[in-house]
Amino acid sequence: MSAQCEVTAKVAAGAPMSVFERYLTVWVFLCIVTGIALGQFAPGVFQTIGRMEYAQVNLPVGLLIWVMVIPMLVKVDFGALHEVRQHVRGIGVTLFVNWLVKPFSMALLGWLFIRHLFAPMLPAEQLDSYVAGLILLAAAPCTAMVFVWSRLTNGDPLFTLSQVALNDTIMVFAFAPLVGLLLGISAITVPWATLVTSVVLYIVIPVILAQVWRKMLLAKGQAAFDAAMEKIGPWSISALLLTLVLLFAFQGEAILRQPLIIALLAVPILIQVFFNSALAYWLNRAVGEKHNVACPSALIGASNFFELAVAAAISIFGFESGAALATVVGVLIEVPVMLLVVKVVNSSKGWYEAR
């Protein structure tokens, strides 16, 4: 293992869960209330913001997404990719769940719940958009928050680091084709130009900028890198919350008309999280992986890179779309649900190792 990977793994293993992260659901709820209220009292301001576009990209939101995503990607050490071979079985399980199970199972759940079971209770003109948002959410595997979940389960930090680096690498090439395929299967028009633009803007360019920034910081020494990470840590969550205020300012009218929408959209997301985490956990046990690998594998298999999903949904379908709202529901339930999964895998360690 390289010295740089070892240092990064230790940093990942020791990073505490910040107040912003621990109470993310509370902040998201406050953003919902604030956004809806501002949208009702000052609609003209948000209409002006909505018109600030270039090439179908909303400029204020684009800037917020970069502030949201880049600090997270600075933490990712792509030099850890060569460490993948140390945990081939766990890596294989996670890749199988992330790329072959999760997106397709979410497309199926969206079809079942949104287009059939819940269709009478949802606005008919938004059904396709809701399904698209769920697909975008499932097609983006989690990145930075996985370090938090892994630490809470005493997960192997090197496995977590290498898996995140591998997922991010795959996402650069697979996100657009996978989303395009699933939207096509779901009979939703695929805006390929906007989809590819979103990948370049919100994955490729941020990855390049983040890695350049990372190298510059590490060149000044580990202490400078750690100090910078501590300073920019709140940027991501703050930018996300401001984006949500904007989003709910546009979505407020629809939510006030049908307040059950958020609860209905949460159902397939919850089922998907529990199904994929349980599947990854069980498969790791079946192939004989250690518990400290199975835990982060299950958590990576269940959580989502919701920042990317929100950005792509807004770019492709717009602020007022059901797709944008569906991805935000993923943000709303992410922390409490993942903490529940953490509790389950920790408490079941005896069962896991009794094989």
C-alpha cells in the first residue's frame, strides 16, 4: 500500500460525522418550509433566478452544484484503485449491486408504485418525471458520505477508499448510458445532449478540478490538506441546502396542492435502500468476506450520490419537475435510513461471523 493511500485511508477512517451531516434530515425539512414560504411570498425573485440559463444550464444552480460536489471529490484518492485487488470478492459484490441491481430494481419499483399503485394519488402529467428522478437517484452510487457510514461500522477504510475511487471512475463512463437505457426502457424521452452535458459539467470537470486541487494541497503537506478539508467540509452541505431552498421555492405550489407526494415518493426509495443493503450484506457473507468489508459494501450498495442526482434532474427536467422533487426526497431520508442500516449491520455481527 502506498504511503499516500495509507494516510488517506486513516483520514477516511477517522473523519467524524459533523453536525451538518448528523442532522441533515432536519436541515432538509427546514429548507422545505423556507423554500415553500419564500416561493409563495416572493415568486418574482425565483422566476428571475429560473431564467438565468445558458445552454439549458441554470447558472446559479450550476455554481452551487460545483461547490457541493468538488469538496467531496477532493477527498477521493484515485491512487487507491490498485488496492482493489485486496478485496476482490467485496468489490465484486458492491459493483454487482451498484451497477446491475440497484438502477434496474429502482426502475421496476418506480414502474410498480408510481405508474400503478400510487398513480391515482399523483399528478398524471408528472408520473414519467417522478420515475426519471428515481432512476437518476439510483444510477449514482454514493461517494463522500460512505466514509462516514464506514467509520460508524468500523469498516475497512482501505476497502471503502478503493471502492469509492472505482465507483467514481465507472460513473464517468457509465452514468449517462445507464440513465439513457433505463429512461428508454421506461418509455421516457431521453434528452441525450442535456444528459451528456450534465455528466461533463457535474462529473468530469469536477473530478478533474478536485484532483488538481488535491495534488496542490498534498504538495504543501498532510497538515495543510487536513486543514483545508476541515475548512471546506461545510461547503458541500451548505450549497446543497441552498439548492434545496431554490428547488422547493419552485415546487411549493405543487406540494401544497398534494402534500402526500413526498411520502409516496419515499416508499420505493426506502424499499430500494433496504433491499440493496440486505442483498450486498448477505452476498458478502455468502462469498466469505470479512464483516468490516461487508458493512461498507452494504452501505455503498444502498446509499446514493444524491448531489449528482439533484443536479442532473434539474439540468435535464427543470426546477419544477417531478424528477427534481423525487431526487430531493432521497436527500430527505438518506441520513436516518442509513443510520438504521448502520445499526442493523453492527448488531448482526454475531450472526454474520457464525458461518
